[in-house]
Amino acid sequence: MLDLGYVDNNYLQEDLELIMSFLTIFKNTSKNVFILSGSIPAIIPTKSTENYECPRFDYKLFKSTLDNCSQDSELSNLEIIFGDYTTVSPIPIDYTDKKIVSNVQIKYTTSDKYILVRNGQRKGNYNLSEVCEEIVNFSSFNKTHCWADKYIADLRDSTDINRGNPSTWASLGIEHHIVLCAE
């Protein structure tokens, strides 16, 4: 297992070279190699009231690794497996004397980017319906894709005032992400 941590576009070539040099240890063997990384920065460079989009540099790095291994006969027997940091913790964080609570947001994964769809609220007046409305309007959205997408579409159409909590929002993003990556 190779855990690269945070990757971005600035160091993709260096990261690829690091991976390929690591993989030479396994030349002419049949091994499973997990490559883990993430593309969402620890500090999101937008206001909590704004959506944030980030290319999936971690997946791009994985695909480049697969391409390089397939071109090298000594590495072609390796099973390269993608892993990323799919979770967003819903647990409030204690910071000095204040709790940091998650925004009303769903981290939604598409084939080429991560999107934090937000309404910017931390307490009161949560409006997950607006967040769900935005997601349902994505051109690639499919209500039958997975449980999370059905839930998002149903919640958008619901008159229920209970809109969930940070655990619900994290569950939706994680479930959709896992299904997308598994496919």
C-alpha cells in the first residue's frame, strides 16, 4: 500500500515518478498494490456559502500509473488498485472553546471532479433541499444510479422539514462516491 496523501496538479509528474520507482520492487511478480491519495485541500479556498469544485487529480494519477504499468512488461502483472479519502467527518470538532460544525453540504463525485455542494449554513435554516436541487440538475445525475442519488432526488421533492444532519450528508456523498468508484 502506497499512501501519497494530498496530490494536486503541480506535482503529478513527480508523484507518478515516485510511484513507478516504488513499483520496480515488484518487477515480474503478481501483487496487489493499493495507491491511496486525495485531491481536496485541507482548507477549502472558498467561502462556506460557495460551492467548491476540484479536479480528481488523485484519480488522474491512478490512471497514469495504470497506463505506465501496462506499457512496461515487467510491471504488467501487478494489480493496481485505486483508493482515496472518500470520507468527510460529520463529527463536530472541538477547537479551543468552540465546536466546529459541518456546513450543510454534500461532497459529490463525478467522473472528473469533486464538488462540495453547499448552502453555507452551520446552524438553523438548513436548506438541504437547495443543495439537492443543484445536484439533481447536474447533467450526469441519475436518480437510479445508487441509493444516495435516489435519496437526494426524493429529498429535493419532499416537504419533510427534517433534512438530516451532518451524518446524513456525509453518508450521501460517501455512498455515491463508493458506487461511482466501484463501477
